[in-house]
Amino acid sequence: MAPPTPSPRARRSGPSLLLVLIPLAVLILAAVSVGSWLQYTERQAKDTVYTAGSRAVDRVDVQATVQNVDAAAGELVLRVRVSPRGALGEEKGTAPVADLSLQTSMATLSDLAFEAHERLAPKDVRVAITGGSISDYPFDTYDTDIEFWAVLGGEPVPVRLLFSNADTLFSVSVTPPPSGQEAAVALKLSRSGSLLTFAVFMMVAMWALASSVLLGAWYLTTRRQGLVWPALAWMAATLFALAAFRNTAPGTPPIGCVLDWFAFFWAEAVIALCLIAVVTFGIRTALRPAGTQPV
């Protein structure tokens, strides 16, 4: 007796599985490659140090690093490290030879002063930012200027500015002065690529969840399914989970920002209306006499 031949379905199961796994593997590899490149590019931008000012041997080096940008308060925190070079410093630039005063631009909320022969410690200063509104989150941008002048022992001395950014939620575009001899830079701050990508993903996910609830409500109401409690529980859970999901947005955006008006408010409204519609149609279907129930 000849052995039974395998069914056509069994023969097709192997190739059909490969047709799914191969494109999936390619898609995963492409996503990881693009993500790695974007992460590397953003990391390189964070590690970049911008230089402006004098290159004289006897000068004051000012290392200014953005620690945090508070868009709601309209300011950023700048950590300043001062190092006198050449004849202006002692103990390898850890202390000035005379009283040192650092004067800043109008956007900076305070000047800095250091006593002679005292060890220089990093100090944080606050800088006002203008030109944008946090209600535009995640597409808000801001402008500010950073500038330093140094006075040592009552005499002005050259200054060299070394600027960098350590805030992972913002990217900074730096424009040095045309002369290149002033210790000043103009800054344009915008949300980082990672934050912008996540915020856009949140808006797409909100609309996708609202659309899935809308399709589910359409099916339940058109098919006269009545009160389907698992479906109602899923819709109610989505309604409240979406609010918690919105609160995970990085940077603590205020209520009423672009994220809300582009997606969150409307998604919540669609889900709430769908839930009310399903309950209303479900109760009407459940209260109908048994003889009028659809088959």
C-alpha cells in the first residue's frame, strides 16, 4: 500500500511562513539600522563643543554647558566653569591671580565674581529664552544669546567661550559672531529628534486607538450585538489609558498644547462617544421583546 501523500496545505505551510518571516526580518534590520544611525547622529551633536572668542595665550576660558531647558519658565540653566590661562591664572588655571569678574549678556540673569587666589568652582546661571511658546509642543523653538566679558584686577582681559549642550530633550543650533573675536554665541533651541519622534508616534498611536474603538463600535451597533461587556471594558480602559499615555510625554507639556489639539482631545472625544453609543444601542437591543430580536 502506497504511503499517503501530504496534503496541499501542509506543503504550502513552509514557504508561506518564510514569506512572512523574511520580510519581517528585513524590516526589523532596517528599523534597527536607521535607529542606530539616528542615535549616533544625535550623540555626536551632544558631544560637539563650539568655540568662540580670543585665542590669546593669556586669556580666561569659559566652559558653558546647558544643563536643563525649562520651557515653561522661559529659561535655561547654564553651568559655567572658568579657567584662567597663562599669566592670568595660578595652580594650573584653578585660581585667578586677582579678583575676577565675569559680565554676561542681558539674557543672563546674573554676573559671576571670583576672589583672587581662591579655587574656582563651577557655578550655575539662568539664561532667559524668548521667541517661542511651550503651547507649540513638540514643535516649539526658542532663541537666546550667551556672551561673556572678563575683568581681572580692574582690567579687561580676553575671553574664550567653549559651549556645549547636555540637555537630551533639546537640540541647540549655534551661530558664532561674524568677527570670531567675541566670546558670544546666538542659540536656537528646538526639541531633540528623539523627543520629536516619540511625540509624533504618540499622536499617531492616539488616532490609531481611537479608530480601532470607532470600528469596534460600528460593528457592535450595526450587528445589534447588545451589551458585550468585554468590548465595553476594552473601550473604557482605552479611554482612561489614553490619558495616562499622554502624561508620559517627555518634557511635561502643558494641557492645550499642539499634542492635545492634534490628537489627544479628539481621540478622547471619539472613544467617549463610541462608548456612549455602544451602551445606548446595547440597552435598546437588550430591552426589545424576545420575538423581535434579530436572528
